[in-house]
Amino acid sequence: MPSHFFADIHCHPSIKAYARSFAATPGEQSASIKNNTSVWYRDAPSLFDKIKNYIASLTNFIQSDATSLIKGRVSVVCLSFYPQEKSFFKNRAGQGIVSDALTALATEFGKARIDHLQQLDSYWTDLHNEMQFLLQRENQPVTIDGKKVSYRIAKSYAEIELADRNGELGETTILFIPTIEGAHVFDQVMDSYQPASFPSGLDNQTLQTTLERVRELRGSKNGYLRPAFITFAHHFWNGLCGHARSLGGLVKCVVDQENGLGTGFTQAGYAVAGAMLENTTDENGNPVPVIHIDVKHMSRRSREEYFVFLDNNFPTAQIPVLVSHGGVTGLSKPGGIQQTPAATEGLYMEDDINFFDDEILRVEQSKGIFGIQLDERRIGSKQALRSARGNIARRDILYAWSKLVWNQVRHIAEVLDMNGKYAWGIQSMGTDYDGIIDPINGYWTSKDMDDLDDYLLKHVFDYLKEIKQPCPLTQAMNRNISAEEVVDRVMTGNATSFLSRIF
């Protein structure tokens, strides 16, 4: 039976409301959903916004506000807290009006927030403040389309299961699962342009402070919410591991990512990763939940070194490899071959911020998850994007652009099938809405997830029924499945199953 709600394992519902609070009372969330400092405030894209996005790739609207989530039936949401790195705002354009104008266009955070970030002396404090901002309106009902709705911050998967049994999901309730994007939040590197220190990464005093903050976060102490997972790398050097190139367009012109780009793990990085994953107990002898590590934004070298680290240090722990918001390259490995029928069609963006077939197999082997990102810059090759453009009728736009999502699902399935694995068990949605992305046309906000569910079904049905071309899957378990079950897994089931194991 099709799911009555959807899941998104990576988006940023609080990021813009929190940023806009700096224009008045920093860190205070409004009780009014008509105020832009409310998580519920909806700033739907106008026609002009869509034209700006199409021409200049600027996303000057909110994508994952709680109202859009409710309207799109997105009820299980891995909310990513993200204190923006100072290097976005102290860049080649300086700190003046030119830099402010460029970054304001790209992020929609507002001048007051940008000024604050330029002078920021602690990501750790900013993380705490954004968490408290979200907590202020938890369980406070608001009226959307004549219905009382609210959001809660889940502490375990049991709350998701209970809310589902009570009929709340897809109807009246959003459950936010805390996550974090970027391990820079521990303040170990405040100037990402300072030359990287290898192989240690950090001096001992800084490392000890970082490890203490990891323990504080794992224990949900002092007002911090324990995240289910954290993206270990992000856009800039953080002293722990190297990152992949992630910025393009307007932002790339003024922001420098070179320091630490493409490098691997440092000694400090291994120590911090171990502190997140090791078994430990609290003062009462109770097990302390781990913080799982999200490999998105790691360089390819860092990802490889992380897998070796897991094999050597946690050989029996079955620690899942998690990609919260990614895309595939269609290549077996860097410089490798296109192994699947999907890949031979030239459908994928091959930069190494996207993932290779050997990594897809690692995700499956570890009982992990692969969230598919709805960002034009990641989801397809230039050829695939050209094929999707040019439609005028809404249904043709929705069909063409949903095919880019299907291409991701399909390639992962074909990689797994040709290796004798179950093809449909790791794909999920990790939209990255409000993460400074260029969303695929037609699927502008979380409200549009309902349409994505419908149009994915058309693609999966045609594939399994061999409507337009032969289905290349060879394993009976992968062919003998309904289109409805595949889509339900991608939109809901795989994510909730994953959360039941790790949260």
C-alpha cells in the first residue's frame, strides 16, 4: 500500500527563519506563521523567482519550511543544523558591500545574519542557538488550511512508530530528527584559509576540546540536541579530513575551497570519528548512543580512508555508510568504466563529490542509506539536463525532471543487481532543500514531493514492464516487484527502516 507520508533524510527547515531573526531579535522564533522568523513561514516561489532560478540558478525562496512540508506530506524529516562557515562571507570580494550582495543573493540569509557570521567567533555557540530556536515552538500548534498542526523533535525511532500508529504522520505532525552538516561546528578550525596542518590536523589542546564537545553532543548535555548523524566534512578545511569540490557558479567566483581540497584523514580526524562511534556509557552505566558519520562532502580519498578505518577499528560493529544527499557518477571508480546500461547513456555528473559504484556497494553491504539530492548541479550530466529542458506544459516538466531522480534510483539498482544484491533497499530522498541548491525544475519545494511520488511511479512502471526498452535486471527478486513498492521504498520505507536501525 502506498505510504501516507514521505521522508527526507537531509534538508534545512530552520536555516532561513533562524537567519532572518538576526534582523530583529537574534535567535527568537516568532509565534506567527506570517512572520519570516517562523519555521512555518512559507515563501513560495513566484513566477519571477522561477525565472531567476532558471536563468541565474538563484533560489530566492524557502523550500523546506514546515508549511511546505505539511502540504507535501513530508512528515519524517532529518533536519540539518548548519552554522554557515565564515569563509563564505570573508572571501575574495572582501567583507564589504560587494561580498554582502553576492552572498545575500546566493543564500537569502539577509545582511544582519551575514554581518554576524563575518564576525562569528564560535560555530559551537551558533549551533546551540539554532537548536534552541527550533525548540522554542516545539509542540506549539498552528493552523494550516484550517487544520491544527505542529512539529516535534524526535529523540528516538520509537516516536516515529508511535506517531504513525496514531495517524499523525502525513496529517498533523512533522517529526524532526536532528542532524548536523559539517564537523566545523566544534570550532577546531575557525579560519579555513589557514594552511592545513598534516598529518596531525590539530594541536593537542584543540583536539581535546573537540573531543569533549563530541562527548557533550553525544550526551545531549547543556541544551544540545544529539544528532542522529553528522556530515564529517563540508565546504572548507576543518582539520579532520579533506573535502570534495562543491561550489560552482556565482559562489565559486568569490569563495576559495583549495585549502585541504582532495586530501585525506588527519590523526585528529581519526580520533574524532572514533569518539563519535565508539561504545561508551554515561555516569549511570547506560549506553550512550553513537553519532553516525555522513560521508557526503568528504573527498574521495577521505571516503576510502574512512572505510579502511571502519574495517580496522569496528570490524564487527556493522556501522552503516551514510550518504545523506548525494548523486552518482555512473563510473565504477575514479577513472573507471560505465558498467550499467543507465551509465552508458551518459546521464550522470562525474565529479568526485558524487559517488562511484564501489561506494554504492559499500553502502549496501553496511546496511546504509543513499539520499538522492534534488540539485541540478549534482543530479545529471549536461546532456541529461538539456534533455529535461524545453517543456512548457506542467505535466511534461514534472515528467522530464522526475526522470533525473529516476535515473539515480535506476543506476543504483542496476549496480546492486549485477552484483547479486537486492536492488531497491538503499535509495531514499535527501533533497538538500534550503541548502543553497539549484532545485530541479518543477520540484521547487517540499510541497512538490507529492508530485514526485506520482511521476516516479510512471518511470518505475515503464522500466519494470519494459514499456520502452528491455529491463536489464537479472535477479528475480529485483524484477518481481511492483512499481508501487519501489516508489514507497524510495519516498518513505528505506529511510524509516534505516532510522529504525540507527536512531
